[in-house]
Amino acid sequence: MIIVGELINASRKAIAAAIESQDREQIQKVATDQAAAGADYIDVNAGVFVGKEPQYIKWLVETVQEVVDIPCCIDSPDPRAIEAGLAVHKGTPMINSISLEKERYDTLTPIVAGTDLKVVALCMSDDGMPETLDDRMAIADRLVNGLLQHNVNVDNIYVDPLVQPISVNNQLGMEFINAIEKIIEKFKGIHTVCGLSNVSYGLPNRKYLNQTFMAMAIAKGLDGAIINPMDKKMMANIVAAEALAGRDEYCGNYLTAFRNKLFEF
């Protein structure tokens, strides 16, 4: 499972304040804590700062990479911000995200074309958010094939079928889950990823729903998640679900997690 640590996001008030004041120490602590907890990528997002996003993304990438060896996930629909982050990033980052929305697709495709960048392909179009499995597959088909035609390696594509709240429509959870399975069947070698917390929006005990939903998605083949790696119960749930889904040879990761006391809450 590829874990993208989600905590350096300017939608969080404390992070926005740290970005605005250029508080390197606070940003670096959040980065190192997530890396120590098992993140494979550190998401960096400065989206609330309209007009300043490119300079802040550049600063975030440099600040984070001073203290961690893992790559960043550069999180912005703005190609200027993506390019600013890429200009200073060491190693191969992930781009979050491209979609089938024409403006975003047309501006971000040239940036990722023919590169080894990892890219999140979000199942959204100018028609809005998909609701059904068929909606998701139609967008995924056009989006993935477009990226392949632009010489993006299938192994570098992480399709996000877009999680939506079950409090709005009780079928949205399963529409997403089934899309994971179909996408993996159709595009051999492709990856899937999601930020899954939206599934529980508006409901009590959200963490429990999120953990259960994660296990269900893993059973269908989900192999990437944009989450809080400091959530020990979620991380333990991922390790256990992967073992049960047959994706942990001889349960090696599960046993390592047990020895490292991951299951002690």
C-alpha cells in the first residue's frame, strides 16, 4: 500500500498559518512525524493562497525535503504551482491531480507527458462528479488512455475513482468500491488511490466508518491512500486488511507491525 501523508494541507488552519509565517520548524515536524509513521509520500498543498500558491508550494517542497528522504506529492490543479514544485523537487514526486476537466487536463498533460512522474488521475470531468460505476469507468477510460497516449507509463498512473459521502446516497460507497475492481481488471498494471475520509461526511464515529471502508477497498484491490499516517488504528487496519487480502507474503508486514507494537492502542 502506498501511503500519502495528507497533513501538510493549507485547508488546515494551523498549516495555513505555518505556511504564511514561513514556520519551517512546524512544517518539518509534521513531515518527519508522517514519514516516521509510514508515509511513502508527503502531500504538500497551499491551495488556499490564491496568487501565492506557486511560491508557497516551492517553499513547502524545499522545506519538507530538507528533513525527509521520501518524495512529495505536489497537490494542486494549478500548473504553475506544479511546475514551481517540480523545479526544486529532488527525486520523482507524485502529481495530485489531473482530471478530465478540460482546462486542468489540457494544462497538466504536457507537464507529465513522457516523464517518470507519478500522477493521480481523478475521475472527474466538466460534467461534474460521477455517481455510478459506469460514470466512473467512462471517465477513467478516457483519462487513462489519454495519459497512455502521452507516454505516461501505466505503472505511474494512480486512478482515484472519487469517494463521495454515503450520507447523501447510500450506494455511493459501493459504486466506488466496485470501480476499484473494474479499473484494475481493465488496465493491467495500473494503481488506484483515494482520499477516503469523505465517505463518512456528516455521520458520527467517522474514523470507524473510514477504517471499515478502507478494508473493503483493499479487498477489491486499492493500493494507495491519501490519509493521516499518524492515525495508528487506520495504519493497523491497512496492514491487517492487506494480509487478509493475500497481499502480504507469509504475513511479513503484519508480523513486523506486531513486533513494532502497531496494534497497541
